[in-house]
Amino acid sequence: MNHRLFIGYVLSFGLFFVGCHSEQRLEGSKEAVDKIKSMQIKRVTPQQIVAIVDDWGARIVKQAQASWDAAQRQSPKGELTQLCKLEGVKKIDSLEALYGVQIMLLGQKDVKNPNLSSKEQEVMDAYVYNAENKISQITNIQKLGDSVLIYTSPIPQDHMICKECFKDDATHLGVWRIKFLKNEVVRKVDAKSLEKKKK
């Protein structure tokens, strides 16, 4: 075989091989970048953690509520029970995986929920009081020990979630609860965004 012809054959085969696997490489590259970011040495202050949770919490609530609305419009009324448990809202599962959080809906009865910490029960009690007395509601961040932060965001009372999921409660109170793990926040935050938060 001609020497030049042989080299051309090898190069052609090599380019074909690279072309076939370029898509897999691109898919893997994002995972590699994410892994490198998570391994970066980061110094995150408690104030930065709270600021990040406040920012991410607002984003998550906005997307979760929009996804719930979309799922509700597409579902027969009989399936609202499942939606009130956040079952069948795929975007919420994706948000939990993306941010490493747990997303829940809480109502008036959760003031005495034994699965919530005493701090969370107090916050829920305050939300109920505000709802009963027509006082404007605000978001809240509670630190539970050194490793957990709870972001809560009240839902407007005229929203379908409050009307349907909490219709049996006197206040029709609905609250988004997002549980953040501090180590997951540090692992997932980008070092560049931390620099911006220092300024």
C-alpha cells in the first residue's frame, strides 16, 4: 500500500472515530465542568450562605409555582389532591435535584406538625397570625443548627394553591418550604458568583 494512502486512511478513520464520539464528549464535558466547580476551594461566609439561599429560594419558588400552575391547567380537577402533594409536577423534582433541596407545601395545620422543628412551627404560627389579621406576609430564612437552612415563602391567598390545597383551613394559608443543606449550597455555588457577592 502507498505510504501516503495509508496515512490518509488512518487520518480519515481517526476523524470518523472522533466525530462519532464528539456528542458523548460534549455531554460528558458539562458534567466534568460541574465536577471541577464543585471541587474548587471556596471560602463562604455565613452572610454569603444566607444571601445565596435567599436568591435561590426566590428562584425556586417562582419556577415551582409556575410549574404547579401549568400542571394544574393540564390536569382534571380530580387530580388536584396529587398536585397539592406536589406529585406529578416534574419540574419540582428537577429543581430539587439541581439545587440539592427538598420542596414542600405547608398550611395552617403545620403549626403543630411534629416533623417540623420548633423554630419552623413558630414561623408558621406567625404566618397564621398574619393571615388571620390581614397583615402582609414576607419570606423567611431559618437556620437549624450549623448545617440546615429553611426558606419559607407565603403564597398569595387568591392563588389556586391556597384555594384548593388549603380550602379546609380558616386562613387558606399556603407556604412554600425549601430545605437547604449548607454543604450542598457550598458545593453547588460558583466561585465567581461568590466574588460578586463580596463586592
